[in-house]
Amino acid sequence: MFRMKRVHVYQCEVDDIPGGTAAKLKALALAGAHLEYVHSERSATKSGAGELLVAPTQTKAEMDLVKSVDGMHEVQKPIVMRFEGDDKAGLGGRVTQSWEAAGINLHGLMMAVVNGKFVGYATFDSSDDANTAAVILADIGAKE
């Protein structure tokens, strides 16, 4: 059985220098935020800048803590979904191939396995794609 849920993502700009991301993560830590997702990358359009995307645990208190940090704001796109379950050989391929067959173009994907369990974060361009992906994942999980 697999579980999939949407996570609330907050974004801010960071300086593209050593410690740029670390400074913002330190501010989040000092605010008391507990994060389940962190993604950082250089800006494709703005020299000297990057972006940091984070998702706090899904309580209102955690979301309020993240919003209290200077520059952090909730974003609606990309749609980030967390999925998890028991790992099996070839599972990542089966999931992504099923999503491809449904016409879903992934914005991004990260998957890892720890102690026989997998966890992944998939980013989608639309809520429709994310919802379709969730249904497909549930169908695969029922067959596993």
C-alpha cells in the first residue's frame, strides 16, 4: 500500500554564494520550523541568486513559523506531492512509466529508499496531473 499527499511549499530567494541557503535554513531553524522537504537550486533567470523551496510538517503552527521568516511565501506551483510505501525492485520505473502512459509530464522527481521503505517527492505542473498521479499510484499499490 502506498500513501500520497500534497505538501504546502514555501519559497524564497537566496544569494548564490557559499552559505546563502544555509543562512535561510538557519533562520527557519531558529524560528523553530520542522521541515519535511528542502529543495534549493540556482536561478535560471537571475545571476547571483537561487531559490529555496521548503515544506514544513503539515500543521498550521509549522506553516505559520515558516511564513514568519523574512522572504518566505507559499507557492501554488509546482504542485509537490509526497509519496511513500514499501520498496520493491523496479517500483520507480513502474510508477514513472505509468505516469508517462497517462500523459503526465513531471516537473521534477526525487525518490529514496531507507530500511525497505521508499519516500519520494514528485512535482507536477497542475493539480489535475497530481490527482491523476495519485490515482495511478493507488492502483499500483493495490497490485503490489
